[in-house]
Amino acid sequence: MKKWLRAQGGWWLAWLALSVAGAAWLARAELAQLQQDFETDARIAHRLMSQQVVQYDAVLATLALLQPGAADAARTPEADVVTDAPAARPEQRLASVYPSILRVQRREDGGAWPDGPNAAAYVAAETASRQRRRAALAMADLPNGRYALVIGATPVSYALDIDLASTVHSQDWPMDRAHSPVRVAIEHAGQSWTLQPGRPIDGGWRFGFRKELASSSQAFDVVATRDVGWRELPWRWMAGWALAMAALLFGASALQRQRVARRRAEELLRLGQVARLNSLGELSAGLAHELNQPLTAVLANTQAARRLLEDEPPDLATARGAMTKAVEQARRAADVVGRLRRVIERPDAGGDARPLVLQEVVRNALHLLAPEFVQRGVVPQFDAAAQAPVRVQAEAVALEQIVHNLLMNALQSLDKVPASERHLSVSVVRNGTEGVLNVTDTGTGIAPEALPRLFEPFFSTREGGLGLGLSLSETLASGMGGSLSAANTAARGARFTLLLPLVATAEGRA
């Protein structure tokens, strides 16, 4: 399981990076949308409030223009008490048109504001109104949602007592005041009136909006805030994105594994074909070696027999003819073997030598044999990055076949020991003008009597083996100007050492 996780580590990191990036993008898009919705609602609320307060200015300006007639101007103070009735004061009917106007007060020239506790504030507001020629704020009691607006005129000045809670009707309000998470308040001079409580939370993100109402007489700020918690993020979309990335990367990983497996199979097939051709060459060389000696002996014996038979008695003509035929057949057999060897003889191993990085060849061979290592539970130890590249002069296919044969021999030797004791290490070093490749295993080792014959053709310590792999590898190494040797390790197992000439530098050094 650990090996699989290590092998898939890159894919897991890619999935994590893509999932985090996608989730961040989705969260940012959702926050941007929430902020846009919040600002839209806040602007609508500001516009509605501005429309209402501008109407209050317009109401006062209209009252100031529509001054009472001469009869009202001649009215005595005693009559004022009578004419204070709603029927005699038309402005008192404004409350039925504007529910937010709680009361309309008036002060005639020479009179006083009827609101005793706040009379001074009304007087100051009237003075400011006359100076500015517009309505002025007389009293602001925002904690209770009330304020008064005054306009100074002649002969009558007017004041409106306004209820903030009734300023905007619920059907016109852009949000659900009871459930909306947006808090909306009116602020002025350190006072505040909450129009909508919202839903404040700790942590997360906060959006803010502040803008003064569109009335110079009512310098109130509309302040809106919106708290966004972690629960409001698009977790379903984020989870869906993560699953989509997992499916995508899983498909890409499967496709890559399929491609790698196909390449590995093609490379193993190529090496197998080369190995069979080289084995045929080695087989023909061994057959020629094995058959030439007895055929030479047959040839020499038959020639001697013919000379003897040529002696007296001369009655041995038939024997002479038989011996002549034996000589001809022996020569024919030798010719047949020679022709066979020429037809399937392995080409010169060093004919296509070129500079190769020994670590790269080993890494490629380990990659090709990765399924074999996994099947046997062997983790090869090879650190290609521990030193500078070792460049050798060698033929690529021949070197690949040697390394492949050495690794396969090591794996076959490890099959004979318990799985917990199977260890294989590969090292690449420099030694003077040679590159050295060591393949060491903890298998059963090489029997002392087999060690001198290990590289002979057709000699094998494995049942059913042809005995051509190591012989071929040694022949290939020699053909490239190198050598291949084997020895038992001190503890248990064997070490095969391949020596190849290093690539000469421009100064002539290796």
C-alpha cells in the first residue's frame, strides 16, 4: 500500500492542488455574487430612504409656499385655540397621506413652538432654516426612531415629527426584514436606528456599505453590513469539483499506466527479440565449437584409415571407397555447420558503440522490470542522483541486454530465499578510466564448483536453463572493450561486476 501511495503521490498532489484552486475559485465567485447582491439591496434601500426624506423636504417647502390667507392672519390668539382643530388646520391631514409623519407643528410670527421641552431646538432649527433657505434638522432621537424637521417661513413656520420605522413600506423594501442577513441602520452624530437587524456572526467575511441620504437637510447615513459565514460557501459545488478532478485525474492516471505498460511490453519484446537473435548467434558459435573438434577427428581418422587401406593387400578397394565417402560426408557436415554459423552469426557488439550514461541505462532497465520486482516483493536500491553521470562507450542494445540479464539472474536467485530476506542493490561508480556497474543480491550465491564455468556456453545452474544468458552477456561486454565478472559476497548472495570504458574527454582523459 505504501509503495502504491508513493507511486501515486504526484497524482494525489495534482488532485489536491486542482481541488484547492477550484474550490478557491468557486468560493471567490460565490462571495463576489453575494457581495454584488448585498450592494444591490443596499443601494435600493438607500434610494428608497432618500426618496422619502426628499419628500419630507418637498412637503415642508409646499407648506411654506401655501401660506394662510388674510383671515387667518387677522385671527386673534383666542381664536387660535379654536382653529387648532384638525378641520381648521389642513396640514394636520398629512398624517393620513404619510404614515411616517406623526405630527405637523406650526409657529406663527410672534408666537412660540408648542413643543415645550424641545422648543429651543425648534427655534435654532428655524433660524438655521431661514439662513440656509431650506429645511433644517431640529431634533434627532434616533435610538427611538424619531426626528423633527423645521422650515422657517413668514408668516408661519412648520415642523414635521417623523417616524423612521414607517418611512419605507414593507412592500417596497428590497429585503425580508425578519430573515435577511443584511443589517441596515440609520446613523447620525453618534446615534443609530436599526431598520433591519440582519444576522451578525463571528468569523467569515463582512461586506459594508455607507452612503449619505440625498437630502442636505437630513444628513443621515445609511449603513448596511452583511456577514458571510463558512456555511454559506458553495460546498456542494466545491465537492463536485473535487470529485470531477478526481475522476479526470484517475482517467489520466489510468491512461498513463496503460501507455507505460504498453511501452514496457514493447521494450521487453524488443529486448526479447534481440536476446533470441543473440542467443542464436551464441548457439551457432557453441555448436560450431562443439562439432568442429569431433568432425576434425573424424576427418583425420578417415584420412589415416585410407592411407592404411592403401597398403597391401590391394584387395581392400571397397574399404577405400567407404572411407572416401566418410571423408566427403565429414567435410560436408563441416561445411553445413559453417554455413549455419555464417547465416545466424551475431553481429559485432562494438560496431555501433556510442556514449551512454550508465545510470540512465540502469534506470530504464529497472523501469522495464518494475512488475517483476513488485511480484517478488523486491525493492531495488539504486540512487542515480548520488553522483555525477558516468558516461561509457558502449552499444545501446547490447548494454541494455547485459543489465537486463544481470537483474533477471538476481531476481531468479532471490526466488530461492524468504521474501523478508530479499534485497537487491545496484551501484554505478567510476574506477580510473572505467565505469563500474555492480549488481548485488542476497540470494543463494554461486556454488564454488560452478564459479569457474559460470560464463561458459550451455552451462547453467538453473534447472531447464540453456546456459546462454551469462555467456552472451560476457561476450557482449568483451565485444565493447569491457568485462563481466562474478563473485560471492561475504554474507550471502552474489555480486556481478560490469566494467566498460569511459568516454574520453577532449583532453584525452576518461
